[in-house]
Amino acid sequence: MRPTSMRTTVDFDAQGVQHGYLQLPHSRDDSAWGSVMLPVTVIRNGDGPTALITGGNHGDEYEGPLAILDLAAQTKEAQVSGRIILIPFMNGPAVLAGRRTSPVDGGNMNRAFPGRPDGTVTDKIADYFTRTLLPMADLVLDFHSGGRTLDFLPFAASHVLDDKEQEGRCSAARDAFCAPFTVQMAEIDPASMYDHAAESQGKTFVTTELGGRGTATPETTAIARRGLRNVLIHAGILAGTIEPAPTRHISQENPRCFHFSPAAGMIEFCATIGDEIVTGDVLARIWPLDRTGTAPLDVTARMDGLLTVRHHPGLIAQGDCLAVLSTDLHQKKG
């Protein structure tokens, strides 16, 4: 395997607080010997577990980067037992452009793993995480939100895994986040995701979806900051006491949770995020854009559940995710 071309201005093994960069050579029209620069903070104090904390996996999701930047600015060496690696802008080019994917190569970071050391910029970043950063980590927290095209009830999530001991570790860390909603999730396309890369190495992995619409609110930013600290305290890496908050446990393990638009058009939602939905309820109507005098196409719920995710822009394309329902685990047990 070809060695990575990524270089660092920090020493991951050094004691103390370091602020620097991951530096990836990138020759381009406007800079023959240019670089992609990804800010990184490493805080180490003695021996102990390592947490790898990432935001900006997608460039239009902001709560995670805001929480990470805040922690990097405030945390002192004496507050840490072990090591914290903070990378607020994982897909730096996408963050700078305010886009989900990289403007350099069109790469979707969360569909690029395990990456390639001889591939595109996105491939090379993914490869560095897979072969260098993930092996260092015991705990991985990767922040996500809905970006410009989705809106979520704010939740922390872990996945259904074959290794039940690992699944239990992930669930415990997820619960410690204390998000308003806590999700047990089965991904619809996990193979090339960062999640899968971390979990396949046996890591304790937690992810989030904290709002969306291409912005952050005071509420969702506060959830991200509190959750980040809580997870690090849970892991025994950061000093302090977990700040509890009410949470509702839900599940997205059933493929019928996902509802995709059968047609393109203008979307009229008939339910609001957070509503309780019954099978057959009309979730939305899709109105045609090329004619008048035609009835809209109704999209109905395939199951009972909580409306957890909805499409955000007013126009929708055929095949776009329109809505996601979740099962309430408390009601299911009852």
C-alpha cells in the first residue's frame, strides 16, 4: 500500500495542547505546490483512552464544528486524562464552499471510505483517517446534521452491530450524549461510510443528526456542545460530571422507515416534524411543475411512527428522501 501524502504540524504523542494542521499536497491551477489545510487540535495528558472527534464530514452541517471549535479553545491539559483529537472540518474544501460535497473532486466524504492514498483529495483524506487516525482512537464521535436538504429532530445515534459487546459500548456512549432523541439505527448503505470504517476496527462509535436546513440554531448548538462534553466525560477522558437532559429512545431499524419521492415536483407537507403518524396518513403531496389542472401525487406513510426527518427545500426530485419515520421504543416495549 502506498504511504500517505498527508503531513501534520502536530505530534499526536506529545503531552499538552497543540493547535495545528493536517496538510495534504494539492497541486492546482492557482497554486502549483498548494495544500489542503485541515485544522486539528490534540490535547494529551498522561496515559488513557483516545477520543477522535470530527465535524464537517459534510460541509453544510454546522453544529459539530461549532462544538469542536469551542472545546478546542477552552480545554486545558489538566482537564484531560488520555488524549483528545479534534478535527472540526473533516472535509475542509466542502466546508469552505458551504457544500455537502467537495468542490475539488465532487467527493462525498461519508461515501469515500476506506479511501485511497493514490486517489482524489477526498480519497486521500479518507485513507488518512482509515489507516492513521482511526487506529489511534478508542472512541469516535462524528457530528452530522441535515445540511441544506434535510431537517431532523435532534438525535444521537448508534448502529445495530453483529458484535453485541461493541454495540453495547456504542449504545452507552450514545446515551451519555443526552440528546433530545436517541436512535438505534440500521444504515441503508453503510459499506463506504466513515461509520463502518470505525466500527469495522472495533471502535466505540457515536454519530448525530442535529437539525438541518443548512444552518445551526442556538438550541442545536447547545445540544452539540453539551453532548460532546458528556461523551468525553463518560469515556473518562474529560474531567467533570455528565449534564443530564431528557431523551426519548426511538429506532430506525425497519427499512419501511424511509420514504422516497416517486416523482419530481413542488412538495406540500401534510405533517410536521415531530408528529405521530399512522400507516396510510398522507405525509406530503407532490405537485407537478409542468402543468395545471392536475391533482397532486400523495405520498402516504408505510408504517406507524414518529416523523423524525423531512425533506427541506420546496422542490423535490424523483428518488429524494422525503421523510423518515421512527418507532418509539418505549411504546414498542409497552
